[in-house]
Amino acid sequence: MTVLLVVAKAPVAGFAKTRLAASVGARAAARLAAAALLDTVDTARAVPDTTVACALTGDLAEAERAGELAAALRDCVVFPQRGVDFADRLANAHAEVAARFPGAPVLQVGMDTPQARPPLLTAALAKLGEADAVLGPAVDGGWWALGLRHPTDAHVLRTVPMSQPDTGARTLAALRANGLSVSPLPFLCDVDTMADAAHVVAQDPTTRFARALAAVTS
């Protein structure tokens, strides 16, 4: 059994997708975030032989599409993020998975790549069977997925500055410095700006995110 870990922020207006909000407004940005999270959870739940966990920050009850999100997460293991910064929260989320599911490998994704479909995550898990870690680089220099055969190895993230153009390279270096073999995953674009959103929709126009973007821009 493998754990698919979704790291998410409740899509509350003014709390989620603040860079998108500069273009479309806070509520529309939150609606886009909600659609992306729903797509991500659906994808994770469709991957066979996995348990889906969600490390969540924010109040889901105040989120856009709160009822749909609650239903989608009903069969998932949901726990709060904890930590002083994002790197700390990521490392702690992996530690939580290690404590709840001893011996299980983990594949972590965020909520900003709604174009990532089940075959892509299934292939990532297959690679994790051959390496200590897998890392999916993002176009902006970060990363969209991190898989670890031993989730406790995520402690290396505490030393990596997040949300920087070299975050992906620094994460890869930290994993290798810890003696881990790392297999690469395909590059993906995550959604931070309207240009990113248009690019993601062009890759897969069938998602909830694509429909939400069409509603926002129509």
C-alpha cells in the first residue's frame, strides 16, 4: 500500500490563490482553487492500491464548493498542517504519514496541477519502486510531486527555501546529499498566474478547473 498525500490550502476567498486574485478577484480565484483541489483529490482517489491523505490548512467550511470538497475528502485521511513555514509543514506532513502508515511509501502532490491524471501518478509510483525518491520538477523552478520510499526522509525539506526559482534544484540536491537515489518525473506547469491557468487548461480541457476557468473568463 502506498499513501498519496495531497497538500492543500482551503480555497477560501482572500486566503487561496492570491496571485490569481490580482487578475480575477478573490472569490473567483478561490473558485479556481476549489476546482483544482477537487480535480486533484479525484485523481488521487482513482489511483489503485493507494490510501489518500490530505494535509490541510485553513477552514474548509468557509471554502468555495465546501460541500463538494467535504464529500470528496470523506474517505480520505485528513489532518491539519503544522509548522512555522511551508518547508516545515511539508516535512511534518510526511512525518504524519510515516506515523499513521508505518512502512508505507508516500507520493506527495499539491493542488496546483489539476492536469495531472491517474496514469501519471501511477507511473510515478512505479518509478518509486526503483528509486529512493522521485521528484517532479515544475516549470517555474519548483516541484509538483515528491515521492519517498521512506517518508521520514522528508526532513531534508526543512533546509530548502520554498517558492523560489531554484527550489527544485535545491530539493534535488538535498535529497542526494542525504544519500537517496532520485528518479525524475515529467515537468508540469502549476497554477500561479492566469497565463499558467491557460496553459494547464490547454493540456487537459476536460477538468473541473477548465470549466471553472471558462466561467471566470466568459
